[in-house]
Amino acid sequence: KEREMIMKKILCLAMVLFVSVFFLISCSGGKNAAELAIKAAEEAVNATKAEEVKVVRDEVKSLEDTLTAVKEKFTNGEYKAAMEEATTLAAKAKDVLAAAKVKKEELTKKWTEIGQGLPKMVEEIQAKVDSLSKVKKLPGKITKEGFEEAKAGLASIKDEWTKAQTSFTSGNFTEAVSVATSLKDKAVKIMENLGMSVPTAEAPVAAPAPVATPAPAPAPVPAAK
């Protein structure tokens, strides 16, 4: 809902900008129209930045760069060019919000997938570590150094996972998913080093097959004479 309000605000700014610029072009001159266009564009860019900079940082940076270039043209007296470029910024801000929505959905899906698998992997590794800690001799190719590295890696995963959860809750979706992906890879490596079976990624749920036409019932077996 908050994002929809931001988008509506930007659309309103764009409409007001168009009407005001048309009026000023008709009644006054290029400088006043350009100044108004830049003001409206700056409000749209700032609104987008406040809402989505953590998700689409590069896109927001592009908006800011465009706004800076527009202001430079205005300073240099290029009022017509400044006005024309400024009038497109509100629409671009709307596109950035739409792109951010899509990216948030993708990141949230990825976060959910990792969040369902990583804690289970950590539990399995912890159980394996607890079990190996009780034996007098480590089995197979597991060395004492490798076992200590696995224990240290497990502790690191737990600590970093807590931080990633805090980051995600704070709206740093890209950073949180990046850290979570790295932690999952680290957990996989620890499981391999400890000789554990690495869980495979769940295959996507297939679409249900079409319902086949029921086959005719088999003929009854003749009774023995």
C-alpha cells in the first residue's frame, strides 16, 4: 500500500507538471517552465530514492545523475532542453518503482527458498559435529584440522545468518540474499568435507497432468469349472 501511494504521488506530480509547464509556456517563458519542471522532477526522484534505493540502487543513481545534468543545463541557460528532460523524470521514477517491485518479489522468493533449507542444513551439520566430537578417532578422510575448520565454519554460519535476517528485515533485500546465498554455499562445502549427503534443490512443482479418459473395466475372470 505504501508503494502504491508513492506511485500515485509521482503520477500526480507528473500530471501537475504537464499542466503547469503547458500553462507557463503559453503565458511566460522557457525559464519559468524549466524551473517548475525541475522542481517537480526533483520531488519525484527524491520520493523514489526514499522508497527504493536499497533495492534498485543503480536505477536510482541513474535518476539522480539525470537530475544533476538537467540542473546543469538550466544553469547554462538551456531552458528548453532542461524542461524537456525534466518532464521525463517523473515517468522514469514510476518505472523504477515498478522495477523495484519485481525485484523485491524475486529476492523475497529466493530468501524464502534459502530460509527453508539453510536452517535444516545447519541442524544436520551440528548433529554431525556433536556425533564426531564423541568418537576417539575421526572416520575416513576427515582430519583433525578439517574437523576444527568445520566447527568454526558452522559457528560463522550461525552468526552471519542472524545478521542476514536482521538485514532482510531492515529492507536490505539484495545484501541479505547475497549473504544468505554465500552461507548456503559454505554449508554445502562443510557437509561435503564431513562426508555428509548434501540435500538437492527441490524440483519445481510440475503442472498436473490432464485427466485421462478412464479405461474400460477389465472383463471378469471366468469362474473355474
